[in-house]
Amino acid sequence: MTTVHAASSDRPVVTGEVLPRGRSTSLVDLANRAEWIRLETIRLIDQAGFGHYSSTFSAAEIFSVLYYHTLRLKPSDPQWEDRDRFLLGKGHIAVGLWPIFADLGFFPKEWLDTYGSIDSPITDHPNMVTAPGIDFSSGSLGHNLSVAVGIALAGRVHEKDYRTFVVTGDGELQEGQVWEAAMAGGHYGLSNLVAIVDANGFSGGGATSKTMNIEPLADRFASFGWRVEEINGSDVATLVETFDRIPADGTQPTCVIARTHKGAGVTLMEEAPQAWHMGWLKGEDRAQAEREINARIR
Amino acid sequence: MTDTTSPTGSGLADRAAEGTALPKTGTTMENVFSGDEAKKAPAAAGNVVGSTLAALADEGHDIVVVSADMGGAVGELRARHPGRYFDFGIAETNTMSAAAGLAASGITSFVLAMGPFGILKCAEQIRTDLASTHLPVRIIARSSGLAMGFFGTSHHAVEDIAIARSITGMTIAAPADNNAVEGVIRSTLDHRGPVYIRMSAPSLPGAEAVVYPEVPVFERGKFVTVRPGSDLTVIAVGNMVQASLVAAEQLAGEGISLNVIDAVYLKPLDEEAIVAAAGTTGRILTVEEHNEVGGLGSAVAEVIARRRLGAAIDVFALPDEDLKVALPGVLLPYYNLTPSGIADRARTLLEA
């Protein structure tokens, strides 16, 4: 894996120091990172013996761009008070975060070897009490946008300029609490709040359009007072531009509807996204998936 | 107000027929929406909450108050610290989770909740977002028990202690009078993790007593003996502490000495105080405005059983059945949760 580095000379990135918001990282590196997240997801789930593949894969590019380009972080101090916050509403894809956190240095790389064991601090759904770098626990769908509203309001109380990002699933938007939070985000004009919908089209039980229609998402968030961008969520260049465009001094929260594909990047999962919501990829299937992913790394 | 209703509860119709029904005093319901200007004495507990929270902000504590359309009680705070109150409208679950987000940012957040729409409606948010995460959120549940009993079954809040007790990491405290309201808020300020503060209805006329002449300082997990005695121990919670003190005074005239304990902390539970009471009086009567399942009585009985204390116990609580709907001044006498009702149960336990 190529080391991610700052190309911009005026904002050097020094290990142990602050990684600034919107730091320069090449698009190739960001795309490669997403593929690496997929490979690590396969490896960690295999180690544990069970996990969520296809809904992690749909968010791989989102994770890559957030953690290697967008978020302001201080890896030596995951609790740094001025960091940008990240909450994973669809907590079942935390497996895709752990390799990133180990790589950034939030915790020792050896912790990855504990994934799946009973005492591991890194778990299927993220736990803020045990895992450095997790800004809030999740697991019960529909809570984290509300929590993020509280964190964004706290930024206002403390006069901090951090941003709070939340990734929600599209199925998660069927939860009523999400819309209470959307209402509050609009009411308080939380320009420091960004919701990213990983709109991969499926929940655990089937296509969201069939179980319970949630469209038109853009109109719905806009009607709650949000600034909405609807984009191709699998394209790192688009994600970079979209996150860079978030206004510094706005009056509205931003919702990025990232259109993605459940199981993205592995053909057998793209063809059967539901079958691979949860499972254990083994044998020739695993080998084929890894060949496919590796073939895209440049 | 009369407090001599028959325990079988056929009383209302009978008394109506006798022309003695429906006491016109002591039927107050607290207007939980009222602002600080509503200084009616029975509603004072809400005002104490408002003034205490405003004082905490004045003193520089990093607190916020949030609620789902319940901001009436915190007018002082809103006037003096407008940036430290957030209303989320009638959206309780969002309010609870947002309070967790504020707390995760280092702020002690107070959620003003209406009894049944706090812990009962938001149990999962409380467990997942406040308790599992060890966050400093204080839930102030106003009008618990039967305080809003006139509004219907939806407004009875008699399951909350049972729910709160079973949530790992939760501290539960219940003030017995207005001084205790401030005492509980201040004493729990530095506790780790969430605190559930159960606010009772104002005590009925005839069941009022000063439990704490001054603002008390409570020690986490410790009961308070509010009246020493030797024949029988009453462990009561919330407004039932006042009623128990009145009952103790009544019984003293009969030569019966009640030891009255304020279970100001329900979790952690003061097991040593229960052991001591079992040893000195041998008889324990618990009194609470809560379902008989899972509340104070259950907690005390578990200790007596687990520790093989061999004490006689009676759990005086609301029956586990569909509860009646009426003003508190009617409901509490109907269920005998009055000084003379408590005195009757104490006599019966003493004779057992």
C-alpha cells in the first residue's frame, strides 16, 4: 500500500501532528485506499468468522476520502478537542474503519489481530468506550444523526469550528428518529453538521424501494432545511469536490446523498448484495474477490 | 382531603353516593409547562429545578439543558444563559440522543422530561446512548408516578424505577422535598455516567412534611435516616417520605416508634442500610408511588432474600393492574398511599 502523503508544501503533514482538513492526497491514493479497505475488511471478517461485507464495500470510497482527505484529525490524540467528528450511524460496517484507525495510529496495528476475539476493543459495531478514534458508539440504527446534532450544538456552545460528519445508511432513514434529528439540524441551522447517506439501495431485508420507500431523499432533506448534494458516492474525485464545497460559514446543515452500490467492487456481491449483507467469504470466492480488488490497485 | 379510602377501592362511587367524594383540596396537578412566574406552592419543585440549573450555569458549570417542549421551568436559565438551553420540540428520542452528543463533548447535559415520556419512551436511547457510553447526562423526570394521573393511563409513570434499575451504569436518585431537589441535582453533579432523577408529584395537603430543613448534601448510594425509630423501618422514596413522616407522627401517639429512611438513592442501593434496618427493627415496610414490580420494594426484598436477612418485609406500592384515572388528590387516597394508609400497613406488619 502506498503511503498517503501531503503533496502540498505549505501544509506539511508530520506524524503526530494535526492532519488538516481537506489535505492534499492524490486521487489514485484515495482510490487505492478504498480497495485496501475492502481487502482488509475481507481479512478481518475472515479472522472473526462473520461480518458485514456488502454494506461496508458501498462505503469504502466515503471512508477513504473522509479519513485521508477531508477530516481534520490528530492521530496522536484521537480525542483532540478541535478534531472533526465522525459518527457511523450504520455501525455494522465498523470493520472498514479499524484498518484506517490502525494505519493512522489511533491505536497499535497489533490490535487488528484481536478483531473477533472476546476481549477485543474493536468490535463489529463501534464502541467509543473501548476504541480510540470512535467519536460515538452505534449499533441501534437511527440514533447517530441525533447524537451528531448534539455534538454540533456543543461546538456552538464551546465556540469551536470542528465539523461533525455522520454516515447513515439509506435503510436507516426509515427510522423516525432520523427525521426528528433532520428537523433539529434544519431548525438550528447547523452548518457544522454533515450527513452522508450511503444510499446503496438496500437494507438487511431487501431493496429499500420495496421494503419502505424513502425517496425522494434530496427533496425530503431539502424540505427540512438542509443543503443537499446528490452525487456518485463511489467516485473519489466527486467525493473530494463535494466535501471541499461545504461552506465554512453557512446557515444550513449539509446532506450528501452518496449514490453507491451494495457490494461494490466484488462482482459476486454486486450480483447478490443481500446474500452478502452478512456472512463469511471463504475459499475460491474469497480468492476471486481479492484478485478482483487487487487488479484495480494502481 | 380524606385519606381513609377503603383499600378495595369501591370507595369512589360509594363516597359519591354519600356526598363525600372528590376532595376539592389537594387535587392539584403540576402544570409542567408553566414558567417560573407560576409560583404556586405545589408547583414549586419545578421552580427549584429551574433556579438550581440557572444557578449552576451562573457558577460557571459547563452545563446545558435540553427538553422536548418542556422549557417552561427553566426561564431563568434561558434568560441569563440563552445559549445553554436547546428545545427539540415534541421529539423525545431525538432530545435524549442529542443530550448524549452534548455530553460526549464534555458538557453535562440535563434533560427535562415528562415522567412517562422520558425513560419509558426513550429506554433504548438511554441504555445505548447514555449508559453504555458512560456519559454525564442527567434526566430530570418531572411528574413521575401518578402526578399526571388525571390525563390518563398514557400519563402514568409507574414503571420508570424498574426500567432505570436494570440499565447498567445508571444512577437513580429521587428527591423527597424541594430542598432535596436542589440537593440531588448538586450532589449528583460530579457522578460518572448518567443519573436518573425521579421527581414526584407535590405532596397532598395532610401528607406534607419538611424532610430537609436545608439543602442537603447526599452521598452517592446512601440512604438517609430522616426519623430514627425502633419498632419498624419504613423505607420510602420521593413524596412518600413525607407521607411516611406524617404516618410516623400518627403512630408515635400510639406508642409505636417508626424508623423512617429516605431511599434518596435507588441505585446504587444502600445494602448496608437495609442490613442494619433488618437487624435493629426486624420489620421493613417499603413505600413508593410505583408499580409493585421492580421498584424500591423489589430492590429491598432482593437484598433481604439474597443476604438471608430473615426480616419481615411488606411492599407498599401500586398494584400491577390497570390503574385508575383521576387527579392525584383522588388517586393517592384510592390506592391508600397516604399517611394513614402507611400507618395501617405498618400496624399490620407489626402484628404479623
